[in-house]
Amino acid sequence: MSERQKEIRRRRKRRANYAGIKAKIAKADGKLDATTKQKIADKLRRMTPGADVIINALDL
């Protein structure tokens, strides 16, 4: 498998994870406690280098 295919796979996995997190936040309807928000923010930071932009967009 080439490097390009590996990177595409990583991007797709990241996008799927982000969609799942976004759905979880939407389902909670803005009623997440501080520890849950912190866990989600930490997970996003581990997942992608541009996490700060995403965290601000999701109001975490």
C-alpha cells in the first residue's frame, strides 16, 4: 500500500471519528458536563494537529 493510500485512509478515519463526536455533542443538546467536554477535547487534540480550530467551532 502506498503512502498516499495510507494518508487517505487516515483522513477518512479521522473524518468518521469527527462525525461521531459531533453527533454525540448534538445528541447531548449542549448539556455536557466539564469532564466530558475535557475528554472530547483531549481526544480531538490526539486525533488531529488542527484540533484547536475544531474545539472552538464545537464550543468545547
